[in-house]
Amino acid sequence: MVLCSVCGVREAVYFRPYSGERLCGECFCESIVERVRRTISRYEMFEYDSRIAVGVSGGKDSLSLLQILAEIEEDFPKAELIAVTVDEGIRGYRDEAVRLAEEACRELGVEHRLLSFKELFGYTLDEIAERTKGGPLTPCSFCGVLRRRALNQAAREVGADRLATAHNLDDMAQTVLLNILRGDHRRLALLDPAGMSISERFVRRVKPYCEVPERESTLYAYLKDIRFQSRPCPYAETAMRNDIRNFLNRIEVKRPGTKFTILRSIQRILPLLKRETGLLGLCPLCGEPTTGEICRTCQMLQELERMR
Ligand code: SF4
Ligand code: ZN
């Protein structure tokens, strides 16, 4: 039996390749909570009395993050958590995730706000997919952009001063490469885990889960018995992000710690990137940051409006 390298008592159930540690279930879970705690303080993500909206999709990352933040919040009696879920309207998929999010919030005693694409934009994602079939944009393109808008709106409506999303280390590393490969380097600054105060209408977005690798997030959810949506979305793309995911996973096996290196590299050049972002304008229609004139969300909404 191999013993845990932290407590030296219990049997190790997980080998962490990038640190060489072997951890028992308990020490592993504690290490994840500790890492989130450190990430929050390193980036000064919250104030002691922040009202924090947490984007909860019903997947493993967001449900784990919600549970961890609820645990950390106990040490900050003046801080508040409100879970916000966006129902995109994907039949047979999102309905289950929404139910899981509701259950988790009830168990944790966290206020929950549910917003839907239908009520915000007039269409479910299924309807958007149907209408835009054969067009240049995939359901995922609409979904990602509109969800960001919906989360921001939900956070504003609940009076939050922060919006915490559960992007994990893999999401971050993938997005860095994706933006570089697409030549969209100006968006890199928006990846700052500490978020940016860009305009009054844009709730500062923080990513307290950004140093937790995907597989550790999965293990955490299993060990903590968190019920999460595990079925893939019917629209899930096999596009560039998947290629990047596979590429990064292969490199990570050969060179453990590569995903962290990507995150650290971006952190080092963030001041430069932010200077560039000064060039980002604010959308005249919604006040959110944009690399062009009118932001992508507003363009999409106008496009959908034309189809009405
Ligand atoms: Fe939305 Fe695409 Fe994710 Fe499905 S896979 S939830 S369509 S972004
Ligand atoms: Zn806009």
C-alpha cells in the first residue's frame, strides 16, 4: 500500500504528476480547496463583503466550485454567494443540468437565480440552431456569446459586484492557444483570472478555479459525491478546441506542468496585454468590451432580430 505523501497515514488514491505527490482522497480534496483559496488571495479576487454571483451550469466544475466557495465563504460572514444559472434551452440536456444546479443550491442553502435565453433574447438555443442551420455560425458560437451576456445580466440583476465562473486550468490553457491560433490576441487580456473593471455595466469576472486541472476537478466531484451533468451537449463541436485539448493532453503526459506554464506565461505578459486592451472599445449599445464597433453579442442579437 502506498501512503499519502501529505498525511502519511491513509492510502494514496491519486498521483499528481506535476508535483510528484501521492495523495489520499481527503488530502487531495483539501488541496483543491486550498488551491482555490490561494488563487482567490493571489489575484485579490474578492472583498471581504463581496456579493458574488457564481455561474452554475450544472456541470462538474461549476458545482464543485460552488461547494468550495460556500465552504470558504463561511470564514467571511459579510460575503454573499448567489448562484446564477442560464438555461440556454437545449431540450433533453440543459433541463437535467438545471435540476442538478437547483438541488445543489438547496442543499448548500445558496440563493439561486435562473435566467433563460428564451426570456432574455426571445429564442431557445434549439430555435436559434434551427433558424441558423447552414449559416456560418454554429450553435456553440451563439451559445458562448449569448451565455456570457446572460450571465453578466444575471449578475447585475442580483446586485453582484463579482461574477465567478468555473473555468478550470484546461479551459484557460486551451483558450490561450485558441486565441493565438485565431489571431485574436487582444482577447487574451480578458482571460485575466482577476477580471477587469471595464465599465459599470460589466460585472468584474473572476476565475477562482483557474488553477485546478480538469482531471482533478472530475476527481474532486467524484470524491465529494457531487451529482453533475455528465452527458455531452448534443451541439458539442468537434472543432478547433477539441484539437487543442487533445494536443495539450498529449504534451501534458510527456511534460507534466505544461498547462500551468501556459497560464503563468500569460500572467507574466498580462500588463502588456492590458495596455493593448486599452484599445478595446466599449460597445455603444450595451457597454461591454468589444474589439470592433458593435460587440458580437449585439451583432448576433440584431441578426436574430432580422430573422424574426
Ligand atoms: Fe452551448 Fe456548445 Fe456548450 Fe452546448 S457545447 S452548451 S451549444 S457552448
Ligand atoms: Zn454590445
